[in-house]
Amino acid sequence: MTPKASVVAQKLLNLYRQEHVIFGGWSAVNPIFVNEATADVIAEMRNLPNGKTLIAHIENLRTGRTPMNTIDRSLLPYGGLMDETAATIKLTTAEITELTNGLSNFTPDQDGLARIQSLNVVKKFGDEWLVGIRAALAEYPELIEKWAVVRKTYRAYYLWKVASDMLTTPMSERARAQLQADMPDYEMYLPMFGDAGTELLTKLRTFISSIKHPTANNDEGGTN
């Protein structure tokens, strides 16, 4: 079954807003924008919050005005606040040393995440620690690569919890629509958990299939 244009439009907007926590950043999401923003998806996107901004970004990508690994600063989501929040914060030598040691010993599991979050240099950024550290490491490309593994691990465990909760609790129609829109993230991260992640992903796909048919039937009934 081909996804409705409105669902795809919402998915692309979600990716646009969440780029700062997606492994690979703009390099990962820009090809998705270009490949999936068909004419009917663009039409739906025009009516959504920030939709026109994303459309302008997609047009820039398709014309080559913007490289596939970046975005025009004037089109950044949240006015660029997520990228600039900590851009002017300079880490001290002691903080860089603490972070370097922490990343060198990082393991991609919950214990590893807990140790990273316990670092003083990380705690100083509060709830925005993922984005804050990434921005503060602008001058340290070798550490940015290691930090990307932390971000990917955090995102994977977050989605694992969300997916598990979705399958065990009643869901609103809005939550179901959100699940469909976020499926690219689940498909990207859940396989990190091996067979258990693949099994959970299969359950999500089955769940989505089971909720599409009643909608389709209702649509058909409404046209009679």
C-alpha cells in the first residue's frame, strides 16, 4: 500500500526538525527529502507548520544550490537555535580532557550512556547535552565522530523504549500517525539490537499494517 502523501509530508517534516539527533545529520536526511518529496507530498507540506521552509530547502538540494551534506543557514529548523545554542561555548582544556577520556572508554550500551551523562562537562549542558556537546566540539572533528556514536546509541535506546511502550499501551490516532511518520528512524536504529531489535521492528510494521485497513475502509465508505 502506498503511504498517503500527508503521512509522508509529516514524516519529512519530522526528519527536518529532528536532524540534530539523527546519526549522520543532513547527509543522512537530505537524500530522503529529495527522493520522497513528490509533487503530491509537496502540496500537502505547504499546509503544515514549517512546510514552506522545508520545501525551499528541498528545492535548493534539487537545483544543486545547496550541497547534499548541509542546509542554507536561513532555512535551519528552529531558526538555527538547535545548532547555535552552544556554538559560542568554548570547552576548557580540562573539559576536553575529561570528554576525550570518556569517549575513549565509551561502550554503546545503557551503562556507557550513564557514564557519559555523569561527566561534569556533559552535565553543564543540562537537557540539551546531546546538541550542546556536538556544537561545542565544532573545532574537534576527531571527537565529533566519537560523539556521533553516543548520539546514535542514545537515539537507539530511546526508540526501543518508545516502541516497546507503543505495543503494550492503547494508542491515540495521533500517536499512530506519528508512529508511521517515524518509521524511518525505527528502521535505522532498532537493528542495532540484533535479533531482538529486528523482532521489535517486525511487530511495529505488523501493527502499522493492522491500523491502515480500517482507515482505508472508512475512506471507501465515505465516498459511497
